[in-house]
Amino acid sequence: MSRTKPDYSVRSMKFIFAVRELNESHIAPSADCLVCFLRGDASLERFSHLRTYGCLRSLRSRAGKALIRALLRDGALKENYSRVEDETYLIAVDYEEAVEYFASHEILKSAPAKRPSAPFIRIN
């Protein structure tokens, strides 16, 4: 019984493509880091030049990690364990479909939320 290759959703392909982009930059993200990267977390702003940075601003941590587990199970991503950091890191394995898709489709990003206005202002 052979297993067929799954059809990935656009959201799944964004995860795969993001890991691939980071891997090409010689970086392997942890699951937490990938979720923060896709949300556009300010602590990862040094990667803002990558196409997938901040493309899923409303991503919830639980949903992101569930999708990562599904992609690991399907073989699109692989985990590497580092004894030094005691952490697992993600490597893109089956990324051809995502690369091909985003070669002809733009990755849409929503604008970051505006900072709330200050509750008080000094007047003279």
C-alpha cells in the first residue's frame, strides 16, 4: 500500500517555504521561532528581508505547532536535535511544491497593527 503525496494548503506551503528560506540563510528554526517568524515578531526583525517574514500575523501558537506536527508527519519537514541547546530544529525536506507555487504567486502580508495611542499627552 503506497502512500500518496499530500496536497498542501497555501498556509502549509507558507510554513514549508519559510523553513526553506531560513535554511537557505543557514538557519534552522525551532517550532517556537518559526511561529514567531511567521507572525512578524519584532525580535526577529533582522529577517524582515525574507518573503515569508510576518505573512501570518494572526497565527496562534497552538495552531502553528499543530500544523508543524502535521508537516513533520507528512515528511515535508524534518527535525534535527541539538544536544548543546537541548532543542529540536526544523529542516525543509519536501519543499519543491512550495517553491514552485510561490514562484508564481505573491505572498500577501497584512500591515502591522498600529501602536496604540498614549493615554495622556503633556500640554503647556
